[in-house]
Amino acid sequence: MTWSLLIRNGSVVDGTGGPARRADVAVERDRVAAVEPGLRGDAPRVIDAAGHVVAPGFIDAHSHSDLFYFGCPSSESKIRQGCTTEVVGMCSFSQAPIAPGSEDAVRGWAGGIGASLEFRWETFGEYLAALRAVRPSINVAHFVGHGALRLAAVGAENRAVSPDDLKAMQRRLDEAMDAGAYGYSTGLVYPPSAYAPTEELVLLARSMARRGGLYFSHVRGESAMVEDSIREAIRIGEEAGVGVQIAHVKVGGRENWGKMDRVLRLIDDARTRGVDVSGDVYPYHAGSTKMDNLLPAWVHDGGLEKLLERIGDRATRRRIVEECLVDGERWLTVSAGSLGFDEIRIATCRQRELEGLTLAALARQTGKTPAEAMLDLLREERATVGMVSFSQNLENVAKVLRHPAIMIGSDSIGLSEGTGPKHGKPHPRMYGTFPRVLGEYARTQKLFPLETAVHKMTGMPAARLGLSDRGLVRAGYAADLVVFDPLTVTDEATFDDPHRYPTGIPYVLVNGDVVVDAGRFRAVGGGRVLTPR
């Protein structure tokens, strides 16, 4: 028997959570053809995996890379981690649908994440066709963002949707589902998604239930109101009859850290009574988002230009500071709780010399108060500032990672390629999420067995999405595979030096193409836009 490629002498961790076993893996074109010890046959390419694990390619259960594929289809910072599929369209953000004439509003809405968007489509189907044409190197499973649906129907204003508005949103959601969306996502701390009442979200979710759509939610609050927010997400799934995924399960603000056990108990209790709810987590105690998310939701009402007008008005600025400043030194947010200005770092902005500074350091440098320095920066940069905020604690991160209903999602907001210098100080999760789970949490801390770690990154998210031919090393499945050294796999990216690829992952295959080959990256454009079956 002759195969396209053979991986010999490896220890197969197949993604089910079951024990590792010695086996060779044969690949024929884009499929796994056989998984057996001592496979007979030959191939023009043989990879010796002695001393290494052969696992399914990792599935990033929560990513924002869709805002960057058109500028960076290689997806190198993800693929070098062993990631072969990304779940995108998260936290209410997606590049489609677009209502005619709303392009500038959508650019302003997503610009703070660092995306530079050029729209050549209106419908979700047209967008997916354009995405296929750029030939990403990674597989993509796409959700449609509630924020995009709301912008297309009612714009950036904080107002209730009318019955006709809701029907328009449902029609666009139907079109997205027909085109290949897996469901819809909310980011209930991000306007305009933040303006939606629970009933609106239930009605939208109910309209996709017959299609098997999933409801993925960045919940309404992740600090003081985290418990009520988790209850709301569960209620939406329960009343609509759809599966619920709670995005990046966490509790922000040290004053709220003690709530984590109760948050996980809410998920357990819902699952016990039959609600289909699960979640994802990234293995770090810091988050990252756009800095204008530190501002109250009312500041965003009407879109970017209104926001800039408000933070430029002295009286309105005083109101913002009075609402958010705590004890003169901490800033209070819905998502992160109270943060010291030394816990908020500038990740990306046009003034490159400021990247990596904390807001406390920016204040010292400019001679302003931290709040004024932040608001001035947002105004100067037209709110296109990314940040990293240290709002969580590592004990809670470990609790969530260990939970049996939680899978791994990087929540990363960008992609990178090449080995030269790169600008910005982004969150290291865009380079290190998956090797960090394997190295720090499975190998060093022994939080769970290696097989469990792999399952959380492969078979579990594949089952969640209904990917019937991915997520396992099994004959007939897609040849998305990663070969890594369990003794040395390490995330090298740090908060101070984030642009570093991991070590210990010499081979990655996407649909049978060797994309990382003995540590060298080859962008072959063999990824696929996946659609529900």
C-alpha cells in the first residue's frame, strides 16, 4: 500500500480523552487513511515522530482572527501553535452582514480591535465567498455577530428594535445560517450588542433553533454582575431551545474573584437540568480588548463620531470620570471590575512609542491624571487603541481550565507572520495559548493529564460544533494533525515580549498539507471555510 504521507513511531493522543497509544498514521490526500501500530506500506514522505505525540490539529474555540484574514491569510501565529481550525465571528463582531451605506459605522465599531476593514460584500454569503477567495491557511468555522445584525437593522443607536427591525435581523440571520454560519454570537459589553434586552436575544436564538444554531455569548458582565449575566445566557438557550457557549469564562476584579465557584456551579446546575451549556477559556490571568470598552455604554451611543465628541467635551468627560473612577486610582468597568491604572497596558496604537506602557506610566510621562491621559489617547487615536488588562487571578484560571465542560479558546485579536520584528505589545495568547495548556498546565502543574488537555482542544470543540470529521485522529477524518514533543512544548511569548513562536511543535498538517515542516512555516492556502452539515 502506498500512501501520500506516513507518520511513524509516534504516540497517538486521538482527541477522545482516552489514553495514548503507539501507532503509525497514514494520510491519503486530505484524509487520515489508517491509524495502526506497525502500518505496512510506503509513502513519498515519511515523518519520524519517535518521542513525539501525534494529535488532532487544535481547534481554537473562540477567536477574532476573521477581522484579519484578508490582510494575513497565512494565520502563522495560530498554526505554529498546532491550531488548524478557528471558530470566529465571536463577541458580536463579524464583517457581515453589511447594510448599504453603513460601512463607515462598521469600520468605527471594529476599528478599536486593530482591524482595517474593506468591504466588498453585503450579505454573509458574499462575505464567505470573499473569504474563500483569499485562501486562508487555516480552517474557519464562522458565526454571525449580533452587533453586525443590529448595526445593519437599526444602526449604532441605543434604542429598542421594532417588530420590523427584529424581522429584518431574523432575515439576515436566516441568510447567514443558509450561507454557512454555525449560529450567532453576542458581546453584551460591546455596543450596539449591549443595547439589546434579553427578549430580543431569545427571539433571535429561537429563530435559528430548527437549524441547530448555537448561541455563543460574551456575557453582559464579567465582574460584579457576572452571576446574573451567566443566568441570562443560560436563560436564552433554555427558552430558545438552542445550545449555549459562554465565552472566556472568567471573573474580573479582585473584589469579585470569590464568585468563581458560584459561576461554575451555575453552569453545572443548568447542565444537570438538561440545558446544553458549555464554555471556553484562555490560560492567562489577563484579557485584551479595545480600550474604548473601558467607557460606559452610553458614551458609544450613535457610533464613533458621537463617542469622540463626548470625550472631547469637558462636562461629559467629567461625567465619565465620576462614573468610573474609584478611590481616585482605579477604573471601574462592567467586564473587568476595578482595575488599577498600572494594570492596563497599551497593546496597539498608531503612536508606536506608547505601546507597552501602562496607563499609570502614560500619566507620569504626560503629566496628566491617568483618566485624562487615557481619554486624550482615545481621542487622539480615534479610539483605535488595543489594551491588555490584568483583571483575573491564576487560581481561578486553573479552576476554569479544569472544569469538564470548558474547552480552550484563545480569544486572540490578531494574526502575525514571518520571523522579523513586529510592532505592538499584543496579548501573548495570540502566539502561545495551546502550547501553554500543554506545557504549563498539563506538564508542569499537572492540572490534568495530557490526554485531557488535548481533548479540550480537539474532540470537545469539534463535538460542540458538530464537526463530524475533525477533532480526532481516526480513519476517514480530515488530516488536520499536530506533532509535538510533550517534554519540551512551551509557549515562549510573554507580556513583555509577545512576538515569539512556541517551541516543541515541529509539524502541523492542515487538510493533509504539511504547513509547519520541521519547524519551518509553509503558507499553502489549504484551509477551508467549514459549514454545518
